Amino acid sequence: MKVKEKILQKVQPINCRHFIDGKYVDSINLKTFDNINPATEEVMGQVAEGGKEEVDLAVAAAKNALKGPWKDLSIRERSGILRRIGDLILERVEELAALEAMDTGKPYQMALEIDITRAAYNFHFFADYLTSMGTEAYQQDQTAIHYSIRRPLGVVGMINPWNLPLLLLTWKLAPCLAAGNTAVMKPAEWTPMTATVLAEICKEAGVPDGVINLVHGFGPDSAGSAITEHPDVDAVTFTGETKTGSAIMKAAAPTLKKLSYELGGKNPNIIFADSDLDEVIETTLKSSFMNQGEVCLCGSRIYVECAVYEVFLDKFVAETKKLKVGDPFEEDTKVGAVISKEHYTRVNSYIELAREEGGDILTGGTRPEGIDKGFYILPTIITGLGPHARCVREEIFGPVVTVLPFDTEEEVIEQANDTHYGLGTTIWTNDLRRAHRVAHQIEAGIIWVNTWYLRDLRTPFGGMKQSGIGREGGIHSFDFYSELSNITIKL
Ligand code: NAD
């Protein structure tokens, strides 16, 4: 039996309810909205539509759960529960990957190998990290000793995007729980299924009722804004678009919530002539089109040194044409469907704009032939645009890249930095000194040399400029999810 039939026989889409105080519940007015499969355009199920009333209940449960027993568990006990959540995710890896592929349109294989595997690892990583953490202590001559203690922040609101739903939600939830907080989570309206299953997994692993709560719904004037405006929510961690970050900052201002932001990017992929082009092409295919280009870290602005511009383009276009676009559950599919009709229209409008701006579409720019249903867009490579073209400057967040030639190091650094984003950058070169020199001048939070998407969860992750506020990973996550108090004892 083919993988597709095997998986789809076992896993069916689920209807999604809120999870409040340890129980699945409907909305008070029983309101729901359709969950659409982007690969088929069919309605897969119903999602409870939450708003202020459901958020009020969820926040009250989370606030009450702060009293205990979660915060009073020993490090060993709390770490054990986090580890168990990771184990249970792995036990259900195929089911979760199938639900993620149905919700997002991404290839099942990617959901299996990246999204869900990493979601489990997020819990395993913070389970271990928790057991080895210390705090600061200073002796001030013979006068005093100072030491710091970490305490939970309180109720944390988590607003999540649709592109890597469970991976990014657990990237927040695992350290939030490790630090002893309670949570009210809102998954993106397009991708509610894996978060719904996660609630059950957390309960099974031993997370007490009220510690994690989940409210489904939309952003503005809905569950999203109800979380960000709620006076009893102490902090908001948000991953999504820069303009949404700005709206959340306004909503959170009256109650001065602590904020952590992972926002948009328009990341440069800089290819110097001395790099190994086969390696560059292999990785650039991923950094351009992985997850349909719907990864905040995708390198959608490609700059190639003039000496290898033509040869790079020939090879890159030829390899891009070989990527199989289509059914997320076919084993050899590399590019699935984009998230929604709205997003499909938006990405296509950028391709149209590129044509109007005088760009040349070297490959893609249309739907794949023979697929009538689903929000599919062929991987698209655009050349001939200047540095001020909107397609070069604005985040398209789809399978679309622009390629521009450059002559000098100074010129490419200036162009790479000429943006209000500052999330990630890849530099390809075999010249060690140049690698350091360029990396130090690039304005981005994450800089890769001769690689892309390689992560160690201990390292700081986040964006500069309008790509984010704060860093996550290792101790940086604990710095957000805990309050530090300093205690001074006079000797
Ligand atoms: P989005 O901003 O449209 O939505 C994200 C979440 O915010 C959703 O849950 C949505 O319902 C909610 N929301 C929207 N308006 C809101 C409001 N006014 N108040 C409260 N909540 C609100 O983003 P998206 O389209 O889901 O995700 C794509 C974006 O996310 C891209 O810009 C991408 O670069 C960015 N992203 C960044 C990172 C990172 O680590 N920097 C990771 C993934 C995605």
C-alpha cells in the first residue's frame, strides 16, 4: 500500500474545540467556522470560534492555575512532564504530521521530518535545559552577597502563525511551561488541528488543569485581540506579520505587557563567486521553496556575484523545474499548496506586479498544469528587477524569489541592509576572512555562512529592526518567560 493510502486510512481531519481548564468545550454561542484543506479546497471540519467570553474563561483558568501545583513542582517533576509531552508527540508523529499537512497544504514528509519531530524536540530540549540551569551570584567584597532568583511571569498569551503551526507553538509553550507559567494559546485560524491534539497530549502527560488553555478564533476583534487586551495576561509572545505586531503592541500598551516578537523577513541569500555552486544550488532550492516559501527565514532575495550570475541562474532554473509540485501526501512532492485562497491571490498579485515592474519570469509564475483544485503556485524565479522594485523589498511569503547580480562586496552589503527587516541572511563564500567581514556588517539576527536553517536551540534566535523584539532559545527563552529578582544580603 502507498504511504498516502496508509496514512489517510488511519488519520481523518478533526473538528476543533477550545481547551479550557482541562476540558474541551464549544464556544458559548456554539459558533464555528469552516476549516478548509488548501490542497483540495474542501471543508474538512468545523472550528469553534472563540472571542472575548472564551478568552475570559481561559485567562481565569490560567490565573487560578498559577496558584499551584504547577509552579510548586520540583525541577525534576516538571522536567519529567515536559519530556513526557515530547515522547507522546513522537508516539503520535504520523497522525500529527498528517493533520499538519491537511491544515497547511505542506508536504506530509516535511511535516513528519521537520514540523512534528522538532515540536517533540522543543519539549525534550527544554526538559533537559531546565535541569542544568543556574542563576547569578556575586560576592561584593566583605560587604554583601547578591544572588538572583527566577520566578514565573504569570499568564502568557501566545498568538501563533500558520506556516509552522505546531513547531512554533511548542517553541513558545515548552520554555513557558519550563519556567512555571500558565498559558492561553491561540493558533492561527487556518491551522487549528495539531494545537487541539496537543492539549490532550499535555493533559495525558500530567500538566494540571488550567495550566494550558487553547482558544480558537480570528485575530482582530476576536480571540486574538481579546488575549492581547486582557488585563490579567502578563505577557504576549507573538509570531506573525510585522503589521500585526504593531497592532498587538497598541493593544498591549494600556496594561504594559511584556512582549516577545518573531516577525516577518525579506532575507538576503548572498552568493560570492568563490563558493561551491553545487552546494549553493542544493541549499538555495530549500531556502527558496521549502514549505512553499512560507518560512520566515526563506532567502527570497538572492544576490549573485556577476562572475557566476549566468551559470548560477542556468543551474538554479533547471533544478527548480524538477521540483515536484502537488498533492502533499505523494511521497515525491517537494512543494505543496499555499495556505489559503486569500494568500494564493496575494502571492499571484506579486507575480503580476513583477511583470508590470519589468521583471522576467524565468520559471513558474503560474499554476502547475493538470491540477485544477488547490492553492498551488509553481516555484517562481524572477530576474530583471531593480533594488527598489516592490517584489524585491516586500515579504511575499510564497514560492517566489528574485535574483539580482552584484559587482562588489560593499554594494551587496548595502543592498542587503537596505530594508526595514533584519531576520536572517545566508552568505556563500569559501574565503574565511570575507565570511567574518560580511557577517559582521549584515543587519540580521541570524546569519548563516555556507548553510541555511541549521539550528542549535541553545543559540539566540530572533530578528533585528522590524523583524522582531527579543530573542528565543536556551537562556534567552528563560529571560523572557521568567522574572528575575535580585536578593542582597549584608554580611
Ligand atoms: P499574521 O500576523 O496574519 O497572523 C498571526 C497570528 O496573529 C494569527 O493567529 C492571527 O489570528 C493573529 N492576529 C492577527 N491580527 C491580530 C490582532 N490584531 N490581534 C491579535 N492577534 C492577531 O501572520 P501569519 O500570516 O499567520 O504568518 C505569516 C507571517 O509570520 C509572515 O510575516 C512571517 O514572516 C511571520 N513569521 C515569522 C517568524 C519568525 O520567527 N520571525 C516565524 C514564522 C512566521
